[in-house]
Amino acid sequence: MTLQIWKHRGSLNHTRAKIREGRLTVGFIGGSITDARPRHNWPEPVIGWLAEQFPDTRISVENAAIGATGSDLAAFRAKRDLIDRGCDLVFVEYAVNDEGTPSEQRGRSREGLIRQLLASGRRDVVLVYTYSSGMYEAMASGSVPETVAEFERLADHYGIGSVWMGLHAFEEVKRGLMRYEEWLPDGLHPTSRGSLSYGKSVIHYLRQELEGALMDASDAYAHEASNLARGSELPPPLDPKCWDDVFELPLESIRTSGAWTIRRWPYYEWIDRVLETAAIGARLSFEFDGRGLALGFDFGKASAEFRYRIDGGEWQTEKRERPDWVSADGWYRLSYYGDDWKPGIHRFEAEVIHGNRPDCSGTNFRLAKVGVIR
């Protein structure tokens, strides 16, 4: 089997029209490999190429990638961090960070994210896949890792292009153009050289897609109209339970007992406010209308655990892993409680506990998001 780096499924018509208009907003969402803060990750050469290639177009960038997060959190962030910011072209990178998530769950969150981005018909989406050492055996034998294959099924269904950046870099190593340690010294996070390889593969894709982008204006707007018409009628979802209809419950609607405050959160740009306590025994409760629930936290080694129950059932205790790389706080972590409940009104209750674990050094409970799946 011959593995493919680039798959062109339809054209970036909306992007071409925006280039012709002179204003293009490019969005990125993914994990640490895409995060803007290291200043050397693969979006940087891609942004640089776009700015050089189209100097008369104002390029705006919305990089919404966050390390150690997956497509589940992204499905709840798409509106705030990409759609409401007017992104015309969005790159989605979660093949690596979703690897440890069950197939059904990641399929639903990925498809929900894609459908939200495509729903208006006013933007283009490109899927990009990076690499982790767990993919080696499959790729070395000419197979597609399951996390990538599942994304490709979605790409086929929605007619959106994809770039297997990890395969491009893998092939460079096989051809002797780059040493493995120049690419991934820790087996996951690329150096500047590895990020450049990833970026070059995306630039190659964009060069093919955007050749002649500064076409006659009438042609550009005709392409945009065609794109809008297609986008307004998405195909039926592969999974009817995908997360395309989600919303956030306002923190003000949560009932509390004990010492709680709602605080504007200056420590993490992706979190606007948190509902916070450090008091053992503090409680909260809320009702919501939906079929599933996920909670987002500013989490770390100083975070408290809690016990919870749903619809008056048995109390259960959270026991969240705290890897060695985790600091006292600063990990935007999502806790998922299911999406197969009977649609309707449900009740969630929680009580803060210390946890009494050697890797649990504090009692901070910082709830940043109550995400409901309908």
C-alpha cells in the first residue's frame, strides 16, 4: 500500500475569494505541536509563506491550539475561538492528541467540530496529521494508523482536503534528508527543523490549491458562491450523535454552597472566567437540557478532586491522572461524563474533596466550562 501525504478533495474556493478581496483570516486548532507559544511550530512557516505569496492581502491569524487538549475540548471551543473570530480557512490537528481517546468518542467530537466549522458554508477546512512514536509500526509497514484512518473517513465524507505532515517528515528521515533526533527528540514534539518539515508539506498543499488565486474577480466570487451553496447543505453525519450541537451553561446559573467566587481568569488566555473554591466540602449543582456533559478545568497538581452524582444516582469520585509534566495548574483539562443519556433535563451535583493522594498537593477547584451536548 502506498501512503499519501496530500489529498485534494475539492478546492479552497472561499480562501481564494478572500485572497482576491484582500483579507484572509487563517485559523489553527490542535495540541502542543500546533500551539503558537513556542514560536517555531509548523503554523509559522505556513503563515510566513501566505504573507510572502500574497503581499496585497491582509493575513490575520487565529491560532487557538492548546497543548494537551483534544478534539473533545475543541468541539466546545470552535465558536468562541474560530467561528466568532471570522476564520476563513481552518487547519485542524488532533490525530496525535486523540490517540488515547476511545474511537467512538473521538469520532463524535471530531465530526462535531468539523460540522460546526462547515455549517455556515463560509470557510474552508483542512485536516492535518502529525506523528507520535506509537504510529511507527503501522507506518513502517505501509499501514495507516487508526487515528489517521478515522480522520480520513471524515475527510472523504465531507470532501475536505488533508495533509499527512507526519508522513512527510517520516519520508524525509527515510531518505536521509533529516535525522530522527532533528525531527522528534522526544518522539512527539518537533524541533524547529521538524516543524519546518511539517510546514513545508502544508505549503506544498496550499501552493497546489491556491495556484492562480488572484484570478479575475468575477471568477473568484463565482467560486465563493458555489462554495457557499455546497456548505449550506452538509451531508448527513456519519454518527448522528456527533457533537455538532453543543453549548455552554453560564457559570452564574450554577448553585453553590460554601466559599465560592466567579473570577475573571488572567492566567490563561483561553479561559475567560472560572468558578473557584479551595474549600473542602464546598458543593455545587446545576440542571441542564441535553444528552451529555463535559466539564473543563484549569487543572494541575494543586487541583482538588471531587465526588459527583448525576440525576440523584450513586456518588462517584474523580481520580484524574497527574502526569509528571503537569505543573500546579495551567492544564485546560476536560472531564467527559457521557453523551448517550436520554435527552431532557438532567441534574449534576459535586462536592470538593482533597483526594488524599501523593500527587495531589492542593484543594483548588477551578471550573472553567460546563459543556452540554444536545
